[in-house]
Amino acid sequence: MDARTEDGLVVVGGDARQRFYDARGYGYPLEGNEIALSWVEAAHLLLRGDIDAVDGVGFETFLREGAGSVHGGDRAALCFLVYLDLRERGFYCSPAREGWVGDPDETIDFVVYPRGKGPEDDAVAYRVRVVGERESVPATELGGCTLAIVDEESEVTYFETEAAEWEGTATPEWDRTVEATLLADRALCWEPPEALYQQSFYGQPLGKRDEGVDALQLSLVETAQLVAAGALTVEGGYDAVVERGRAVEGDRFDRRLQVYAALREYGVVPKTGFKFGADFRTYSSVESVDDLGHSERLVRVVPSAFAFDPRDLALDVRLAHGVRKQLVVAWPENGAVEWVSIERLTP
């Protein structure tokens, strides 16, 4: 069976509709029994030997000349490798372009259907974006898609990215305002209410009470959030804390403070994630620090214009998974905070 190119598509006649579209989810129907194929679908059928040639050329030439395809340039090979991998895993999938799917998206390459389903079924398993390991991925384009990252040895690694939701039960309560002293890059408060640390998990004790020391060390983000909430006072007030924070870490302080404050409003307890290479680790509930469970998530705070290197992204996800946590990426956007969770996926 031969095929021809027409208006940027590959057209196949004969019994193509029954054989390829109805039975195996390739392309979309035209008049009669003809179907239109995308370049990557045609390449896959050429590889399998289901069609013999496109405009008289076989698989090798067709693949080599893929720069003229709808995917364009170097992405043609990447998209073909992902399509091939998904098909070998038993999925039907369609290019996320007009004609193949009802809601095309220029940031998505393929719509993948649940096993046993196809283009005519109203169900989608994954919305796949293809990325080479040397490309960058803007943080703002994550969420609601599956990244298929193709490495230099043509292996495909999948990452599920979704909008992250927060739900916590921490409700800080104590009966008085606390005074604190700003130090170089933190604050120190004397004789704090016990609940500040024990039930709300703010700060870190300085020494032990039974040793005659009753003081709590606070990070600058903790200090700023507590001052803004009216629970803590320092000389110079909130502006003094923020000025100190910016002097210590620049614009990063403002981003981290906004994310920290948002988490506290959700009833979630954030603590430093330094030992895990993140900004924060989070607890959805804290009954008592003496009976503290494992933190559930690692939060990495980035600028809104940040773009991930796929290698760094894979490293962050692997590290989070290795310590039984979920990675969440956060960035301030128009006065709010955007949250995206990222996890390794095996389709």
C-alpha cells in the first residue's frame, strides 16, 4: 500500500479507514475510505511495513527528510521516538493538532488514550509534551501535561505535571505577642510561648529549657510572616525584616516569603528543605513536634520566568522520590502563587 503527501498531510486510500483508523486509531477520516496521517503516524506505519512508501520513498528516506514535517526540524526524530515508545506500550495516540483532536494545544504534541480506547472515545489518559534532554522547559508551561524527555541514547522518561492542591490542619494559636531580636540572618526570641514551637513548629530551640535556656531561633521568612500576622514584634517592624532578608538573599527572599506565607494560610507547616536541595519541606498537620511524622512534599521556589533544564528536573524528582516525598514547584504570579507537582510516571 502506497501513500501520498497532500497539503502537508500524508493521505492513504484503499481500505485505510477500516484498517488503520477504525481498527488501530491512526489519522482521521477523509472522504470515502481515505484517511489523513500526520508525518509521525506515517513514519510508524512505514517502519511496520503497513504502508510501502510515501511519494515513492521508504522509511529511511522519509525519516531522514522529516525536517519538512509538521513537527519540523530536530523535533521530528524526538516526536517519532516518543510515538514509537507509546505505541509499543499499547497506547493509541493522536497528534494534538486540529483535525486529530477537538482541543488542539501548541504546547502539547500527543493526546494519549487509555488502553483499549481510541480517538472516537471521549477519554484521555495523557497529554504529552516531547522534550529533548538539552532543551529547556518553562515552569509556566508545566501542569496538566506529561513530559516525555528523550535522552541522548533515545530512551524516553515520563514525568506527570499537575496543578498542586494544598490542605492542612495547622492552626497556630498562642496567647501573647512575642518579642524578637534581629541577628545577621535570623531572629532570636526569648521566653516564647510553648505552642510557637511545639504545636506550630516555628523556629528551632536554642539550647534546652532544663539547662536554663528558653529561646527560639527563627529564620527570616518565619520572622517576616509572624510579624506580618501580628504575632511577633521586632525593632523596625516588618520592613526591617524584609530589608534584612533582601540583603541576605536578594529577590529570592521575596519569592520564598510569599510562598511560605501562602503555605501557612493553607494550614500547611513549611520548614527548610535545605538538606533535600529544596526551599521547603512541608507537613500537612503537626499535633506536636515530639510526635512529628514525615514531611510529605518538597517545595522548590523559582521565578515566574524560570526554565528547567531536563537533567536538573530529573534530579529533583529522583531526589524527592528517594526520600518518599513529592516535588512541588512554586512561583509567584500576579500577586498569587502557582503550584505544580512533578512525579516520575510509567505509562
